[in-house]
Amino acid sequence: MFSCFQFPAKVLSRVSRGWVWGALFAAGAQPVGAQMVLPTPMIEPLVPAALRAEDPSSRNSALRAGYASHPGATPPPAPTTPFTYGRLALYPRVSASFSYSEGILSEVGRPTNSYISSVSAGFRFDAGRNWALDYGTGWTLYSSRRFKNSPNHNFTFSGALPLRAWEGSFSQGYSYARAPRIETGRQTERQTVTTSGTLARALGTKLTLQTGLSQSLSFISASPDSYSWSSSNALQYRLGETASVGGTLGVSYVDVNPGVNMAAVTPGGSFAWAVSPRLSMSLSAGTDYRWIFSRGVKSPSTPVFQVGGSYQLFDATSFSASASRSISPSSFRNQLTDGLSLQMGFSQRLLGIIQVSGSYGEQLSGYNATRRGVEAGRKDRSYFYSLNAGTTVLRRLSVSVGFSATDNSSNRKGYGFNSRTYSVQGGYGF
């Protein structure tokens, strides 16, 4: 049984297997997980100070070659904490939430209502400018016996590698959660272990070469385990101070156990432009050429892309939008997921102290067979809505209320549902 303070021996053995294969073939696709029905707190990516894009003094400029910043943009204020010793700094945090959800699937075809309580605690630890560690753990309780109470864990360790001609970064992560998911139509346990490294080098004043390797091990209850490795490569060219263009090449391999293995090559290009201090946009696109190692199954070639932009209308008002298409192994055995998503959001500060944010999103998901004789063809269309309002009291105490909704329609009976969640949250942190 998995406890709050034990790493399962089963996962350790699976991870060791993944590393063996990773040493033999360092390439793979990053599987995209199914959408969670219940809202989760937004976790900022862990980035050491030396790699933060807003820091113009960072020596790791090559790693930020694809990022275009406007000269007029101002960096956000640095966080503060009394727990410092020399170049070491600790940022502890605690939080709690209470919500009521209706219509979430406890199993396929069985919508369920439940009160949900959760508590969590964690910390971020900075070791100078180059290294950072973050860990958070919590416990979620359901009033309905159709759901299992569950712990959750999130761990990330990342750093900037000081090299001579090259500039590098490293990241190691682990996550565990058991939550209702759209794809599986039930509460699903998922564990993910990720490892990545990146090297970059400036070739002159405008050209930058960047290459990276990553590994992702995914273990989902009642689903095949997925061991994936990938290599991402990019050649970026700066167009002045506020734009960049480049070519990209991704190589991937996925070992599905049990299931059909696959590999892919994805050539493409990218473009980023900070139009003004308030408006920025980015685009990456290519074609996923995938080989499915199963007799009688056609290997597809699929256009993939990711586009996004943000606009800050006033100091207290901002908007964002993004769209993407991706291909990844499904949580179901011998199936491949083709996902197309769209998301829009806004943020508004009221009366100088209340922050209001909202989002709207759509997701189209299609499931294709990777082995002859496998019944696939499921198609889902999901809509997501959310609205939140919060404020900070006494500088470090945050409180918020929120509403979210998920409407999912499917051509497979039992996977369609309409859920609503009302929540209140509070937290204290540095």
C-alpha cells in the first residue's frame, strides 16, 4: 500500500527497468495524461534563478534563446523569506481546501456527488542561483464511499550546470495522484517519473544550438505501463531583440508494457515574438511521423502544433489563449490518442486587492487502434469552465473561492457526464 512517506517498491523496480532501456535507447515521446475532472492548484514550474528568463544577468543566455523579451518589460519581484542562511533559502507553505462536486464519474456510467476536503504542505529550497528543489504532499478525503481517500506527492529537483562553451540544465521529477479522469471514466491512480537534461551553445551573436534528452515513466492503475524516451533538438536564430525563428527535430521511442511499442520523428519549426511590452506570441509546428510496431497497422503521419499568446491590456488586466494538437499513447491498451485542445483565460485585479481569473477550454480526443482486432474509435468532446476570486491577507495568507465545470460527451456509453464543483481554499506560504 502506498503511504504518505513511502516510495513503493513496485515503482522502484519499474523505474530501474526504465533506466536500463533508457541507456540502450535515449529517445521517446512524452505521453499526455488524461484530463482530470476536478480542478487542481496551478503549480509554477520550478526554475533556478540562473535560468529564469526575466533575469538579464543570467549567464545561461543560450538556454533562453527561444525566448523573446521586450526591452521595456520589467521582471517580477523576487520572493522573500526569513529562512535564509548565506546562499540557501527555504520557502515553506501550507494550504487547505473544501469543495462540493456533483456529477463526477466514480466508475464508467455512474455519476456521483461528493464533498471533498484536502490539506497539503510543502516547501521550495534554493541552493544559490543554480539549484532548486520543491516538494509538496497532501491528503484528499471524499464523503462518498465510491471514491478512495488518497495522498498526493509532487517532487522536482532542477539545476543549471555551469559549463565552459556549453550551458546546461537538469531536472528530475516525481508525482503521484489518485483522481477522477475523463479518459478512464473513473478515479485513477497515476505515478510519473521524469528526467531531463538540456545543453545549449551560442554560435555567434544570433544563432544558438540546443539539444536535450528526456525520460518519462508512467504507471497508471489498470492500464499499461509506459516507458518513453525523447531527444529534442533546435537551431534558433534571433531576429533583433524581440523575435526568434528556428528549426526543430524531435526523435522518440515508447515502450508500452503490455502493448505495442512505437517510435516517431517530428521535424518542425518555431517562432516567438514579443510585439510590445504587453503583447507576446509563440508558435511551433511540425509533422509527427510515427512507426507502430504491429503487423497490419498503418503508421500515421499527423500535423502537430502548439500556438499561444498573451496580452496585458492594463497593469491589472491580462488575457491569454493557446491551442495545440498532440499524439500520445492512450491509457487503454493498444490505443493511440489524438488530442486537439483550445484554451482561453483572463485575469483581472479589482479594488487593488481582489484577483479574479477565469478560463474556458475545449478538448477533442480520438482513440485509434495500434493492433489489429482491437476495438477503438472512441471520440470525446470536452468543455471546461472555471471562475476564481481571491485575495491576500496579512501579506502571506491567501483565501479564494472558485467554480468549475466539465461537460464531456462521448460516442461510447458511460463516458459522458456533466460535473460542477464549488470550492473554497486557503493557504499560507513564503
